Amino acid sequence: LIHLSTGDILRAEIRKNTDRGLEAQSYMDAGNLVPDKVLLSMMESTLTELQNSGIILDGFPRTIPQAEGLNNIFLKLNSKINQFKFLVMVVQLLVSQLVLK
């Protein structure tokens, strides 16, 4: 399985100096969130490249529009999500575990 996070995808697009990467960088430099349209474009490109691979999406989608966009991408690719896991961590537990280390 290939682990995909939006942060990794954003950094890769910026590093490659793609149009999407440069657009995302301009939003980030201004202190703004990268719009869903840009993220979805990056995600579509990445998922198309990895179409026949097993993937784990980490932290995506985070919003309903992202989920709808992701669904559209999977429809275009004639693919589907086989499993979905939603993990919730208690912040206090995480902090205490970090402090104990």
C-alpha cells in the first residue's frame, strides 16, 4: 500500500515546480489554505498515476466538497474505495504519550 497525504502531495508538486504547485505555494505564502479545487486537481493527478496501486489516503478528504470531488475522481478512474477507517484520537492522551517519551 502507498501512503498518500495532502502535505506530501503539495510538497512534491511545489518541488517539481508544476503549475498546481506554484498556485498552491502562492496561497500558502499568503497564509491561506489551498482551495479544494487545487487540492483535488493534485489528488486526481496522483491517483491517476497510481491507478492500479493500493493506497492509503491520510487526512483526505477533510470536507464534504473534498469527499464529493474524490468520489468524482474515483468515478472517472472507474475505481472505488474498498475500506474506510476514521480514526479519532483524544488530544490529552496524545500529549501525555508524547510527554512520557
